[in-house]
Amino acid sequence: MQRPHREITIIGAGVIGSALAYRLAQRGHRVRMLDPQAPGQGGASYGNVGHLAAELVEPLPSPQLLLGFVKELTIFGGPLHMPMRHWPALLPWALRFVIAAFRRSAHTRLLAPLVLESCAEYQRLLDAIGRGDLLRRDGHYQIWSGPEAQRAAQAEATHMQRLGVPTAAVDASWLAAQARLSGENALAALHFPSCGHVTDPAAVVQALAAAAVAAGASIEQRQVRSVQSHGAGVRIDCADGVLDSECAVVCAGIWSADLLRGHGLKVPLQAAYGYHVELPGAPARIEAPILYCAQRLLVTPMAGRLRASSFMEFSGLHSKVDAGKYQRLDVLLAGLGYPRSDPASHWRGPRPILPDYLPGLGQVPGQPLYYAIGHQHLGLTMAPISAELMADAISGTPTRVPLAPFDLRRFD
């Protein structure tokens, strides 16, 4: 049964929180967003590489990947980095990751509906707020190099077909141009036409937040320290005072764990840091994101610049920036024929990852406290559908995808 309009406080003004605020305000709820930073100015939402990854229907954990992780850890300067000092803290999460690796097929059936139609979902959402100009639906490319390139591309095309993800052959002239730019002769590539990208992730968040405000929501820059049940609602303790609300939704990225742990839930979030650099004014050599598979490097065209991203660093929250990774990105880009990055653009941020690589969507049992967390590398991709599902749940409307499999009680 649909609930009457409610007073709802959303903790976190990233892409998930801003999209949800818009959806809830649209439905007539009284919405307030809390975040210590302005929308789009911090966290993974700001540093996202902009790729709408409709092809990533499989969660990362798999038996094959477990073997690959062992190999990756032995590569100095490689894309995976787990400092030994963090291993004891990471071990419980890693054990859950291993268990999830042997449930990949079941988890794929859960994740696929959240990502397959992400570009169409974005089209509808951004058109509704008058910012369809931020979306490009040109697909993306994957490029393999080396003697096994053709075989790898064919294997990927076959695998994607089994998963229901369309791929297409790449024009020979396009591939030849990429070979000239990178100096690689043995190249193979695939086009993924169902994917897309946004030209400015921060602008997407800002546009969603502005649309929420236009629909009646408010935004306050406040640091939330805790959320507790209080009477029939919740009490939110901020660094500068206390707020009461009929209900609240935690969408605070990696910081969500601290806000939810006192409510009887296990919240095994880990921060996987990613790094990006930007090439301002770089020649428009690409019209869509390119994943260079050998280099584990994703390059996306954005407004007036290119953004390149790599690395998965499990070093613990509040760990220090590894400046060597920016140098490594520049080396990889130079090897592909790109210019050096602008040091002022260097960014590092934590992606909030649950060990089964599924998001956490649901409600704290018996409390007017909800959560939309743990979207791993796909927060931008899944924002429209996650916002819709949570808006339905909070409003008492049936959800088009069952939320029970995404409840955090799966970790009990």
C-alpha cells in the first residue's frame, strides 16, 4: 500500500543520493539532503570515469579471478594493490569474496537487471530534468594487443553473447588508426553498442541535485556523525547539531558503514581506491570510452578533456595517496600515444565495495531507516535504477526488481 507523503532525510549527496532525492521529491515527499560537501564535489561520484558499464552484468568475484588475483599481486606497479599491512583488516571481507566467487551465476542473475538497461534509464532520467546533453550513447570499445589479441576478442564476444550483451565488429580503418597512434601492430577490438558515457560526472550529480531542489527538496552542508531511532522516527547527530526526521536514507558511500553498524547489521564495506588523471585539451582521437585490456586502463572523452583511470587499491580508509600511481598512468598513456596529464587533475577516491559485488538496498528491520550503498565500480551506472527502486520501497510502491536479495542481512 502506498504511504502518504513523508519527511525524508537523505545522508549523502553523491549520484545515488541526488538521484534518489529527485525521485522522492517528484512524488511529493519532503526531502532534505545532508552532505559535508556540495553535490558532485567529492567521493567516487566526482572521480568516476563516466563510463555507463551496461556490459558488466557479472559481479567481479569468480573462481578464475581468484587465480588472477594471486598473479596480479606479484606484479610490481600492477592494477591490483593490497599492502600487506592491511591484510589482517581485509581478511574477513576477502573470505566473503571467495565464497561469493562460487555463487557468480546466481549473483549475475541479480546484478544484470540493474545494469543492462542503464543507458536507457539515464536517457529517461536526464531528459526528464532537461540535461540530456550530458549523455552520449556511442557505446564503448575494448582493445586487446599482442599475439593472442584476436583470440581474446573472439572469446569475449562469445561470452558476452551468452550473457545477453550485444557486441559488434570494429571498422578496420578505426582499428588501423588506433594501431598507428599506439604503435601496436597486433590489435583486436570489439564495440559494445549498448553502453555509453556521461561527459561530466560531477555535472550529472549537480543537475540531479538541482532538479531535486526544483521539485521541493533542500540541501544542507552538514557532517553526519550518527543516526539513531527516536520515537517513531530517527534522530540525526551532526557535527553542528541534532536533526529529527520521520525517516532517513543512508547513501554515504564508504562512510555508510559507520552510520549503519549500530543498527544490528553487518556492513562489510571495503574501500577500493581508484586513481584518475585528465588530459585537458587532448586531441579528440576517441568519441567513446576505450578500455585497453592489456594495460587495464579506461580512457573516456569528456567535455574539453580526456579522463583516464585505473587501479584497485585496497589500502584501508584514510590511507595515503600513492603518487607513483599517477606516474604509472602517465607511462601507460604515453605508451598508447597520449600526451602527459595535467598534475592539477590527479584524483584518488574510495569506491565502496561489498564482498559479493552486489549493492546493499533495503531497510533496517523495524526502523524508518533505509540504505542504498555498496555500488562498487558501478555507482554511476546503477544510480537511476537504484534511485527508482528505493523511491518505490520508501513510498510503499511495489518494486519492479525484488529487493530482498540486496538486503544487508544476507551477510548475517
